[in-house]
Amino acid sequence: MAGQQQGVVVAGAAGGLGQAVCAALRAGGWQVCAVGRSAERLSVLGDPVLRVVADVSSAEGAKAAIEQASALFGAAPAGFVNCAGAVSLAPLHRTSSEAWRACLAANLDTAFFGLAAFVDAARQAGQPAAAVMVSTVAARIGTPNHEAVAAAKAGVEGLVRAAAATYAAARIRVNAVAPGIMDTPAVGGLIGTPAAREGAAKQYPLPGIGDPADLASLIAWLLSPAAGKVTGQVWAVDGGFSAIRPLVR
Ligand SMILES: NC(=O)c1ccc[n+]([C@@H]2O[C@H](COP(=O)([O-])OP(=O)(O)OC[C@H]3O[C@@H](n4cnc5c(N)ncnc54)[C@H](OP(=O)(O)O)[C@@H]3O)[C@@H](O)[C@H]2O)c1
């Protein structure tokens, strides 16, 4: 099976997508190390998932996360997924500098420092490796009130392409996924009532709210040897929102 016995680090693992990714990777035979800022929140991931408490939004935190995971695995991780992030919605003129900085920390700093620590360890180990970052549909097509998160995730997509180019010769692959709305705690406030849920679902050419388990399957595939020729790509999983405009009847 793909990834048998190899170690993969999942940052933001206690979140809605993070939990689905840990489950998909376990099912695919990976040894999973879940990283998050709270031991209590990580405890939702039962054994045999390994757990490390660290904050990957700083260089020191990300380095500590990869070092501790490597110690638990007994080797550098072969995979890394950054599921840390936050959905912050407000029009630009009502986005405070604190909210902007928090959005950058959650979405871009975690990707930048997490990926940096991972590729450094993989490079030193001299082994093939793969990473997946999480962007958003809002980085590709303008959607109202998404200015901060769209800017941060566009940064993530640029990071992915540049890092994929830098580390291709070292056989380290870097890709991203860009989902539309998914049923996770991050958007609980947006789809908390049946009417709000229906309204959100109708925005998509293929209507509906995404299931994090479906995105987790794609992420697991991107880490697997079957995706061995795939790097520097952003995979839209958004019901066609960013690419097509069906006839409105
Ligand atoms: N849900 C959606 O509709 C949707 C749509 C498009 C993109 N996304 C993206 O999908 C990814 C997963 O989100 P989700 O829906 O699973 O959200 P979630 O359930 O809220 O989980 C997000 C995780 O991010 C971590 N995190 C938040 N801020 C952080 C910070 N400043 N530093 C370090 N870690 C931080 C949290 O980890 P702790 O446990 O450490 O607090 C949390 O577990 C995110 O990148 C999000 O932007 C989600």
C-alpha cells in the first residue's frame, strides 16, 4: 500500500480537515504524527496516531514539530500536510491590522515555516518526500469579503510553486489543494442554520457543502507514489466554482 510504514506529519490535525486527513493517511498505511497547539484538542485523535504539541506558525515551533516527529518515527518524515488555517471574512475596509496579522499567521506563516522545516529535514535525510498545502477557492476567483484570506492563500499558492521548483531535483514534491466550502468547525457560523447552509450550497455549479473526507482522499493520493510525477500544482476541489459558469435558468 502507498506510503507503507513511512512517517507523515499533519499540522492543524485537530481541525475538521486535519482529522479527516489523519484518518485517510492511517487507512493508506502511513505512520501519522498529528501536530497542534493544544494537547486537549489533539486528544480527539486516538492511538495509534502520534501527537506533538507545537505551533507551526513560527520558525522555532515548526522546527520543533518536525524534530519531535522525526524522533517519534525514528527517521525524517516522508510526508507533510498543513491543515492549519483560519477563515476570516470581512470587507477590506473593516479588516483591522490585528485581524490581518492573525489571518497571515494562521494561513501563510504555518505553510511557510511548516514547509521550510519539513523540506530541510527531508533534504538532510536525502530521501524523496512530498508535501501538500491547503489553499482556498477564494485565492483564484474574487469572492466578496475574502480579501484577507484570499491574499494569504494566494501567498500559499506562490510558495508551493516556488518550493516545488527549488526542491524537484531533491525529489521533494510540493502541491496544494484549493477547496470550496467544507463542513468543518471553521465555517460553523456560516452554515449554522438550514437556510444559511442551503444558501451556501447553491453558490456552487455542483451544488452542496464539501465533505472533508473527500478532500482528504485527494491529499492522501498526492502524497502517494501514484502522484510521483505531480508537483507545483494547485488542485481545485470546488464544485466548478472557479472554472465554469453554467447557464442560469
Ligand atoms: N472549511 C472550509 O470551508 C474551508 C474552505 C477553504 C479552505 N479551508 C482551509 O482548510 C484548512 C483546514 O481548515 P478547517 O476547515 O479544518 O478548519 P478548522 O476545523 O478550524 O481547523 C483549523 C486548524 O488550524 C489550526 N490553526 C488555526 N490558527 C492557527 C495558528 N495561528 N497557528 C497554528 N495553527 C492554527 C487549528 O489548530 P489548533 O488545534 O492548534 O488550534 C485548527 O485545528 C485551512 O487551511 C482552511 O483555511 C477551509
